[in-house]
Amino acid sequence: MTLPPSKGSSGLSDGSAPEGRLGFMDNFWNWFGDSANASSWYFGGLLALSGLPFLLGNVFLLTPLIILPWAALAYISRKTGASTVMLARPVLGVEGSRMFMGPMETIVQLGWTTVTTYMGATSILALLGLHGFWATVSSLLFISFLQGVVVAFGLPAIRLLKWISSIGLLFFAGWESWVVLEKWGLAHWPHFPPPSSALSVSTLIDISFINIWTWLQVGDFARHATSRKAATMGAFWGLWTGQTWFVGVGAISMLSLAIAKGHFDMADSDPSKMLSGMGLGFVALLVILLSSISVSSSNLYGAGMGLSSLFPGRNPDNPGRALRAVSILQGLTALLPLLFSSFIDYFTTFLTTIGGIFIPLWSIVLTDYFFCRKGQLSREDFSRVDEGSSLWGGKGGVNPGGFFALGTGVAFFYGARHLWPGVGSFAGFVLPTILLSSFCYVLIVRMRGMVVCKR
């Protein structure tokens, strides 16, 4: 495995990127390790409640279609040398992207860390047979400490953990999959109708989009790739393979508990409850613990990159202070799930909140790059950050048109849930938000002539 250099030019203040050191397999294992996690397992349990046909359609048809535009962000980052924060420069402006994307990436990545930390903590409780509020708090803080130590050592330590955890996951999850399939299989699935509490198909489609499109560190890793193919295809196949595997194991595990109980129970989607209920014991729960720490470390690296962007001039390829800061901060945010009545309430609330921001944002970023500019952006475009540069964006380095299109999408995503709930039950809220945000951006661009939309 090769690692990106610890020193390089500032990718937060210009479009240059260090020499590519991450090949296809580096990127593949990075995203395999990220997606083969407890939250994918958890989502698999929720998908199982909707029945086998939708589960298979989601995994083998919908998921790759959702990953494709996300992987296109990796392509843009590798071609232009842009970090995740910089990807928004063409639509929000140089300063607008920095001041908006920096805090947002930090907050969202810390939020994802709370999800994986909680699942890792519950596996510890199950392993030790502990219960109660203070036991949960102690396990959350312990997991936070472990992943905080890893992140404080920077990207090389994170990459090493990725390789170790991915190899471990191949072994442990492979053994686990074999046990589950051999013992229960799929024959009993049609005999268990979805419970009334199951999430609707449109809601599950929305969650599928949000779950994938909010892997925000896509640009932060892709810019280090050895080639565009390594960045794009490594991210695509790694994410799809890891997520497909763990969604499938989560779904089959949910089915096994339904067989044991005689009915589906939505609460059983929690991986720790699944494994405890199946009696798979220490090794199975160790898979959750290992994947949780690995994924949290990657999320915290993204949070550190977002925080670094708020301080121009710092080296983004070695954001030591920012990584140490988020390592400490995540010890506090890890306790957030305890404020909700159940983890599924926290999980769905969190996804809804972040989806309303990044679904419209990535929609206009992709529309701008592929439709308006026809891919005609280069490292040179991102290297100029002075007033008057092509991506400056307007007064103060802010692109008001881009923010208006973004705001329109955000307002619709949140507002439609209350004003037109029927839209959600019919088509969900993500697809209409994508279409509205993109259309609004193109319309504003052509009316104001901010960039030339090539025909």
C-alpha cells in the first residue's frame, strides 16, 4: 500500500494536488472498508422489512445508479485536484464554498461518526453483557477515545487501519455470512409479510440516496489517486461491493430473527441485537466494533479537512491541529443519540437533516460541471483564487445565483414534508429535490450569464 505524502501544496487555497499515490486497490479498499459497516448492516435490516423483491432491486439496480453520480464527484476531484470543499467553488464561489462547505463537511462527518460510534459501543455492551445508561456512556467514550487516537496520527494511520480492518472484515464477515446462509437461507422469506411499522418504499429510496451522497470525503481521497480511473472506479466498486455485502448480511440476519420469533420486528434491525439474538457471539460482534472504528476514523479525517478549510494557508494534506480538534469534539457529539427515544429515530432524523443540504448541493455541482461547462474545468481554474478569477463568483467571492439554487432545493426538501406530504409517499423527496435544484441552477445561469451553458 502507498500513502499520500505528508507534505504538499495547499489544496484548500489552490487547485494543486500532491502527486497521486493511491492506486485502484487503495481506493477500492478505502471505500469497501467505509461501506462495509454497521450502518449498512442496519439499513439492510430496514430493507428486509420491505420484502425480497425490493431488497434485490435496491441492491443490484438502484444502488449502482445512485453511486454513479457520486463517483463522478471523485472523477472531478482527481481531474481538477479539488478537495471536497473546493468542489463547490464553481457554483458557490471561492469564499462561498469555503465558508459554507467547511462547516458543513465538519458537522456532517461528525454526525456520521456518532452513528458508527454508537453501533460500535452497543457491540461492546453486548460482548460484555452490560446494560444501563452509564454503561452506554462509558462505551461511547471508550470507542471515541480509540478512533480519536487513530485520527490524531493523520492519514497514514487511517490508511493502515483501513487495510487491516478490510482484511479482518473479509474474514469475519465472510464466516458470518456463511453461518447465516447455511442455517437460515432465503426459503422462509415469502412467509413473513412486512410489518405495519416498516418504512415506505419511497422513504427507503430517499435513505439510499442520502446514505451514499453524504460520503463527503470522496474528494479528499480522490484527489490523491494515481489516475482518474483509480479514483472513479475504485470508489464505485469499493462502495458498491462493501455496501451490497453488508446490506445483504443485515437483511438475512433480520430474516433469521423473524424465523426465530415468528414475525418481523423493526427494532431487530440494530446489528448488535441481531447478532445477540442469533447467538453468533464474540466474533460476529467484533466485526461491528472493527468496522465502526475504521469508518469513524475516515469520517473524522473528512471532518478535519472541512475544519482546515476555514483557515486558509494551512497544509490540507497534513491537517494535524484540525484532526486533533475533531478527535476531541467527537467525544462530546458521540452522546447525541442518547437524547432520542430510539436509535432509529436518531438515524432517520440525522439522514433527513443532512440530506436536505447535500442532495441539492451535489445536484447543482454535477449539473454545472457536466451540463453547463461540459467538463471544461481544469487545475488551472482552481489554482486561481484571486478576485477576478473564473471561479471567484462575484462580490466577496460569493456566487449568489448558486446559493439561491441551493436554497431553493433545501427549502423544498424540508418544506415539502410539511406542505405536500403526499409527494413523499408517491415519489419521495430526493428525486424532486434533484430535479428542482438542477433546473433552478440552469435557469439562473442562463438568465444572469454567470457561466456559459454550452449547447
